[in-house]
Amino acid sequence: VVEYVWIGGDGPLDLRSRAKVLPKTVQGLEDIPDAGFDGFQTNQAPPDCSEVRMKPRALFQDPFRPTGLNLMVLCDCWSPDKRPLPSNTRIMAQQLFDVQPQAEPWFSVTQEYTIFKDGKPLGWPSATARSFGGPTTQLGYPGPQAIDPGPYYCSAGADVSFGRQIAEAHLKACLCAGVKISGVHGQPMPGQWAFKVGTCQGIEMGDHLTMARYLLNRVGEHFGCVVSFDPKPIPGDWNGAGCHTSFSTKVRRIIALAHRSFLTGKGIINLERKHQEHIMAYGEGNERRLTGMHETAHIDTFSWGVGNCMAHIRVPKSTEIAGCGYLEDRRPASNMDPYVVTSMLFKTCCLD
């Protein structure tokens, strides 16, 4: 059995799948045939010409059908006359990475998300919220973060950690599938979690994050919970949800590279020059998150700093000391398109 997974027409979080039973054992990606679906139902084609073709791009084990014979394949979408659909941002990213493959761009992404059940995040009271982020009340609302960061970040205990079973099940699913997941932790808001994918090179980053998101949605089904990638799921004095993206190239990983050249080279200069262009492409609703509060910089003004999680671009202290390493772009929202973000970072820092 092969589960074909693809991105639908309503953005990078519109993840769809269908299973096909193949007549022979699959040895590799080349053994999986193209497939089709009704693109009208996924907002990718008109009803009078609704056929969409899927091309297999990345192969994974199926953690929900746990035998070596059952697989998942991530696909991109094409019209019958072999044109990439507008939703196929993968092909555009691949074309950019192919311009300078010797750069060997490495990425890792920390994906933040919020788990909802019965219309509220896990750990919040059942009553309809009157003022999210207010002081602790008899109904059990958590206290605001500006007064006290709170006990929820990386916490342990049934009174402060909500949704660990889902986060752990997702971790296991990713490991079984072969997704390059590298960490999981609780976030500052009750019911909010994060997982990290990477290090991945080039187009692999988008493939593995997309599959990790799909697996998280599937895990949520088993627990009767909905996963939200909204960048500010709860208004008020609470952290939003981002998709922090770390980036380096082969040159920037060389120890001999001068520290000043690394920090003041064209990468940082171009990131500042193209700040608004990046913001426009970094996810919807990000203005609700990038307010200058809750470990964010304000959306309108570019900033960078060493070890500063209140800056748009964080330079790790280890990078400053060594004079080489990676940068972390903290601007992308949790609902960002990983193919767009990674290829845009690469283009701005390496090609422009």
C-alpha cells in the first residue's frame, strides 16, 4: 500500500492523501507510478477539466501501516499537459537550489503548533473564555506571560504539560517514517508544542517538514484533537506560533571564515534590504504575532542580534565565537510554506 500525499490548492497546510494498492513491491521512488485525483475538489482545477497529476518526489515508510511493504510518498502537482500548478511551490524552490548546488544549503526548522479539543487549547478551562491572557481566576485561566513567563515551557507534570501524548506519538511516527525530526518540546502557552526537523539540505527541508505536518494531523485524528498552525491562536498576552528557520551554506560553515565578514556580509545586508519582501512571503496573519512582544521583533523594522530572541535574525553565540555557523530567521509564521521560505533565504543570501 502506498499513501500518496500532496499539498492542495488552499495553501501549504492543505494536506491531502489517498491510498493505492500497487501490484508489485516498491524498491524505490522510481517504482511508484504517477497518480491522479479530482482537482476541483481540492481547489486546484475547474470542474470541466478537473484532472490533476501527482509526481512522486520523496519516499517515506508508513507508520500507520507498520510493515516494510507499506509506504508514503510526497508528491507535487501538475496539469495533464505537464505544467506545474500554482500550488506547486516545490518546483520553483528546486529551480533556485539548482542554480548553485555547490553552496550546499543546510536548513532546520522549529515548527510551533497548538493542540485544540472542543474549540479550546488543551489545558484551558471548558467554559467559554472571557479574557484570554488575564490573571488566574477561579475558572483556572493561566496567568499572563508579561507578569510571569509561566511554568509551561519544557515542563513536566499533569498540571503544566498538556498534549505530551500527541507530541510523543508524533515523534514516534516521524522516526518510523524516516522524517528527519530532531527534537520536541513544550511551548510557553498551555497546549502549545514545537518539533524540530533538520538538518536537511536544499529541497529536502520542504519535503520533510511537509510530511511531518501531515503526520501530525494524522496523529491528531487518533486523539480526537485538531492541530492549529495559526500564528496567534490565542489573542492577548501569550506567545504566538512561528516556524524558526536556521540556515547555513558550505562557505558559512568553514571555520576560517572571518567573524566580521560572516555577520556583515551580503547575507545580512540583503536580508535587511529585502525585509518586507520576506515578510510578505512568510505566512498569513504574521502581523498578529510579530508585535515586538512575546519573543518577537516588530514586523515593520528589521533587526538582528547575537543570542537575541527578540530580533528577526538571531546569530547564535556559538556562531559569534567561532566566526562561522548558522543564522536563525525568526520571522516565518507557523503556517509558512517551507519551499518558499527556504528557497527565498537561499536566493537572498546566495544568489542576489
